[in-house]
Amino acid sequence: MVFNGFFNWFVNLFRVRKDIRLGIYGCTNVGKTTLANRIAKDFTGEEIGRTSKIPHETRFVQKKEKVLIKSNGKKLSINLLDMPGLETKIDYRKFLKFGIKKKAAKQRAREATQGVVEAIKWLNHVDTVLAVMDSTKDPLTQVNITLLGNLEAKGIPVILVANKMDLKKANPEHIKEAFPQYPTVPISALKGQNIDELYKAIIKHARKAG
Amino acid sequence: MIKKNRYKKIKMDFISATMLNGKSGKKKINFILSKVKDGSILVVDGVLKPEEEIDLIKETMRRVDDGFPGIEVCSLKKQAKGWQQFFDVLSDRSEKVQDIIWRGITGKPINKGLKTGLTLIGPAKIIKDVKKNPDSFSVLAEV
């Protein structure tokens, strides 16, 4: 018994613990990068990426490693992964409306489609997912349903983030009603409202890796 | 004088789940996308599995070009209640176990076919909006 205890202590001493790969997923313009920036800035002092009102600003997976989340005296080390927005359609003409020139718009659309493919591939490598939804919009989109269905099939823990709760039209309850089986945290990533509740939920629900 | 028909046409293909079930995962996705890229709206009396749905999105993204901006998908799953729900969950779990064993032997996923429900898949160029409720959905198409 004593030997076993010593052996386990010795093994644990040299065991490399992997950090949790926390993927931030969702449709475009729901505030994924704003949330990634909030988390990264709160615990590392640095932002992770650029945000924009033009859809598909994030077209490559953005990473921040060794982010130590702290809440209520508990700690959790994560590798933060900000994913490109998931969509079933990307039309370069949409970008023209934002004043982007045709050539650049086509390039943006091309990169955005590759970004979606990359984000989907990463579903096989994340340990926990924050599924970000816009509280001012209908959450019952096929992209959200497909994303949650896949995470459930893979057994990956999910926390629903009902973002943009600071806006007048926001209705986080709508998200809870649409997907009652998942823990849901209403927040404003932009203003930091209720963000500590999200950190508590991450520490509580995140799956241990390694 | 003959009046010109001012209405443009939309082609709808109603596909049985049996027909799609006869195809492997990749062939199924290719079949759907070739029809949709040709401008058809597909209505299938079944629901793709989550992994097939995400493969459909991934493959769509690979085929997006100036003339094909992508797809709109909407599905309605059969909502089981009471004992039926219990047996469905049981059947799902058993399917997963069977799939693990099958993958172990053949290295390929088991082809179990579509689940009961309804799926609509169409070109995003034509389908402008999809409003989904838990038990219904409505589609706005424009030619």
C-alpha cells in the first residue's frame, strides 16, 4: 500500500499534463474573437486577434497557449483556440457591401471557406468547446444544431455562451429554451458582463486532457 | 401574340432515404452536392447523421466558387417521447458500440442509414431564408 502510494506520487511527479484545448466555435459575427480576446486579456494581458463588423474577419485558427484561468480560488490551464466562423454559404458579393474591392472580396471568401474546413477539422482535437451564440438572434440555425450534434456524438463537453447580453434585443432565455440540455452562460464579451460566471463554468465543465 | 412566361423555374427533387442509404458517406455527399450545384432543391425523407452534416458543410466549402456560394440546409428530426425516446437513446448507444466494433474490424464507419425525419438542402443562391422551429420550418426561395 505504502509502496503503491509512493509509486503513484513518483509517476505523477514526472507525468506531463496536457493543457485543455478550449475551442471557441459558432457562426460568424457572434463575438467569438471578442470573447477570445476577453479571456486572453484577463489572464495574459494580451489579445488574440482582430475583430470586425465584416463577417469572416477570423479566417485562420488563432491560438493562445498556456492561459491560466482562475476563478473562486480554482485554476485551469488551457490552450485557447479561436475558430473561424462556421457557415454553409460564403458569397464574396456580401463583402462588397462593406466597401471591399472585388479582388480582395474574392480572396477573403476563398480564405473564409478554407477557415471553415480548418475549424471543422479541429473538432477532432479540442477537449472542450464554448459554443458562442448571439442572444439577439434566433439560435435554432442548422449550423448550431449540426455543431452541437457533432460535439455530442464525439462526447466533447460544451458550454453555450449567450453573448451580447448587453444589447436591448438580447434574449439569452431563448438559447436556454432551444438547447436545454447544455449549460448556458449569458455574457457580454465586449463589456465583460457576467464573465466570471463563464470562467466558473469552464473550470467546472472542462474535460481534463492527457 | 404569345405572352412570355415571366416566372422562372425552381427544380425540386424528392429523394427517398432508401436511395441515399444505398450510398456510402462520400458518395452520399457527392450525390447531394452535384444535385444542389445544378440548382435543385432536395427534399429527403430522412435526416443525415451529425458527422454527415458536418462533412456536407466541409465539402460544400471546398466547392464554393463565384457561381456557387454554398447551400442552405434544414432538417426536422422525429421527436420521440416517453418510452420511444428511451428506446431511441438505447438504440443510439448500441449503434455507437456497433460502430466502434465495426471500425475496429474494417477500419471504416458502419453504414446505418438515415434517421427518421425530413431534410431540405438547396443552393444558397436560391434559398434566401430558412426559419426553423422545433417542429417545423419555412423556406423563402427567390429565383
